[in-house]
Amino acid sequence: MSMMNVTILTNIKNGPSDWFRIFLIAIFITILIFGLIGNSLVLLSVLTNHINIRRSSTNLLLVNMSCADLIILTFNIFDIVQFSLDPFWPTAWYLGLSLCKIVRFAQVFGCYVSVQTLLVISIER
């Protein structure tokens, strides 16, 4: 099995073109910025309670969803860095084994929290 992986990796001669990589990086960064700003505003609006927003279960679920999205967005920064540094991404991870495990755990954890929160929101409605 490892021989097959080595064979596949050695057959990759050229990655995506530079303009396509720059385009994807720009899209990733735009999504990251809008996601961080939007989810931070959701947290601020519900948690500060300056405009007397009801503290309901729906608002608690929205805060939970916003926190899960922030976790995913924060840990996707490492993938953006990897994508911008490695022309043959995702063939290698340059940021160390421990960071690899932490980033993957946080991304999967954030996805599970998002899905479970959506499930609870749909059941509550």
C-alpha cells in the first residue's frame, strides 16, 4: 500500500499553475476574513445583550454554531499556509507532526459541532 502511494506521488510532475494558486489563496483569505468578522459579530451581538436580545435556546445554539465556525476558520489558516508554501499540496505537511494532529482534530471537531448544532436547531424548530 505504501508503494502505491509513493508511485502516485512520484507521478505528480507539475501542480496547479501559479495564477490559479494565487486565485485560490485570495478566495481562501476572503472567506476567512468574512467568516471571522461575521461570526465575531454574531458572538458580540448575542453575548453583550446591549439591545436586550432574548436569551433563548435559539440564541444559545447560534452562539454554539458561531464558535464552531470560528474554530474551523481559525484552524484552516494552517491549511492556507500549507497551500501557499507547497506547490504540490497536499503531498506533505511542513508544520510538524503535533501541529498536524492538533489542526486535523480541531477541524473535524468543529465540523461535528456544526452538524450536531444544526441537528438540534432543526429538532427545536
